[in-house]
Amino acid sequence: MKRNETSVRTINLLELAPYVRLVQHIQSNDSYRLPPRIIYDYEMKFVVAGSCEYTIDQKLHKAGPGDMIFLSPMVRHSCIVPKDSMFHYYAVHFDQKLLYPLSPS
């Protein structure tokens, strides 16, 4: 493959074998703060109730019940809960692994 060429492959979800590092259940009020950070794994959060404001790569994203937040490794992010609000979510930190690794072209 020539330099700067991109190879694309569709991945079936059944080919993924995530290694789960941490599962969290968090409920808090407007005192909740997640200071700016960079993590080394993937994180997926599902908002059950309430609301939050995530800053991901300097862009503001508001999330509420039923929303999912997906964070890739090495992406700077932070979170606050708006005044007089609450936040209830489940989160999973994981590493992604393919059962059938991509072969070099």
C-alpha cells in the first residue's frame, strides 16, 4: 500500500472482543465535576436521568436521558452538571480488540 492511502474494512460487531476495565454507576447533583482529562482506553456512558454538559475536544455537547457518550482514547474531555440539576449514568471503560485482526495490504 502506498503511503497516505487508506484501507477500509467493515467490522461486524460479533468480531469485537472488548476487554472491560471498569464499569461505573454514578448518581450526583450539580456538585459533580469531571476536570479536564485524557484517558487511555475507550469509555461509553449511557445517561439514565438528568443532564450534563461534556466538553470534548473543545466542543460543548449536552446530554440527557437516553443519550450515549462515546469517548475514544487520547481525547481531552471534561464534564459538569448544570446548576440545580442531577446526573445519573452508567459507564464502561474498555479496550477494543478484534477477534480477526486486520491484515496488512
